[in-house]
Amino acid sequence: MLTPHKKLSFWAILDDKSNYGHVKLLLAKSDVYTAYQKMEALWEAKLGNCVVAMHMDGAKECSLDHLGENLTSCRVVMQVMAPYAHSQNGKAKQFIQTLKDGFQTLLTDSGLPMSFWGDTVLTVAYIRNHVPTSVLPTNMTPFEEMEHTKPDLSHLQVWGCQCFVAIPPELWTKGGPHCFEAIFVGYEENHLSWHVQDLNGKYHFSCDIIFNKLVPGHLSPSSSSSPPLPPSSSSSPTLSSPPPHPAHILTRTAKGQTFADAIQL
């Protein structure tokens, strides 16, 4: 299913030393090469080391095509696992399974539609990097091993909850609202801000948000995930209108009745 950002799948890679995981949403499998280039430059800058070996499955977009050619030209050893030998994938397999289980859990708990799967996968990967793991020393997190500093967890929120985002004063309108309702959908690495989606499906990035953690977010009926029905050539679409308000009985005073009689004459 397509995400609101028009993505169909995700690509995941794990640093063997720090156990830090990176996830990128993709529209096509051919986008793996671009995603790897950005990740490689970022990790090499942070760790000060170059990639010397890459363990992967035999997917064409990884072992062949542009990514495979780039790894070969950079003399990176490609350790391609045997077909259907999933146990050879080691920690990477467990990482991907954690992402799958995590996004299903978040979607079920929030009650949001499957179109939010991309936001949940990115959120699960983010949280996993910020909590301790058994393959590192006690209480050590992948984030700490990668960034050489303790992670700040004070900004973690309940995924999918209702929130209210402040509108910058520069965008205020006369008599208009100063905030809008939205759904919390994710984080941004190295930023104490949050990604939200308003009730019409538009994404925003803000640091001035009030979270209602006990109330799940929801979309407006017009932005539901169900596709609209095609228009019929024999009939025109009908719009449902709200029920009319009950009529109020007006009682005129004596002066009011005299004025009404005068106008009628």
C-alpha cells in the first residue's frame, strides 16, 4: 500500500559494530543505490571509518545493478548469503522482524489505517536505536555507540495520539485559530521536534505541540483510506446535508405585535 509520501517498501541496513539501524522508505527498489550512498556518507563521517564489507541477501538491487557496481569499485567485500538460508542473515534478519512486528503493534494500538505503515516503521527504528540492546555493553544504546553521547528520551510520545500544533504568529489570520488538531506520526533524528499529520492528511514538522497521550488521533472522513467510487454517467452525485435545526416559537410583545401590524398595513 502506498504511503501518503508515495512509498511502497522500505530498505533497512544495520551497522555491525554499533548495532545502529537505518531505514529508508522507497518508491522503487532501484532507489536502494541512492539511499545507500546517503547512509554511507553519514555513517563514515560519524564513525571515521570506511565500509569494508557488506553482508546481504542475493536481491538484484543490492548485489547487482548500481549498488553492486559501486561496492565492487570501492573494493567493498560483498558477502552474499545463499538462497533461502535466512539464518545466515544474522542480526539483519532480527532487525527487519523487529520492524515488522513493531509497525503492526503500533497500527493495531492506534486504530489508524494501513497507509500509516511507513511512519510506524520509521518510528520503530528510531526507538530501537535509543534503547539498550543485548549485543552491546550493559545499558549501552546503538545511538550512544554511534553518536558518542547518551540519548535524550524526554521527547518520546505515544505514537498515533491526538495532538494540537501551534500555528506560528506569522501565519495567523484575523479571527482565525492559533492551533490545529493533528496526529503524532514520528520523530526526526537530531531534532527535538515531531512529525504530525493534520486531519486532512497533510504533514507538518513542529516543535510547539501539545500532546493528548490518552486519546488516539483520527482523520477526517474526507481523508479516509478507502478509494472513492467512480462517478456514474446516469446519475449525479448527491451530497448529504445536516438535519435542520428545530424551529423556535417566537412570542411577540404587545408593542412588537403593533409594529408588525403597522408594517403589514
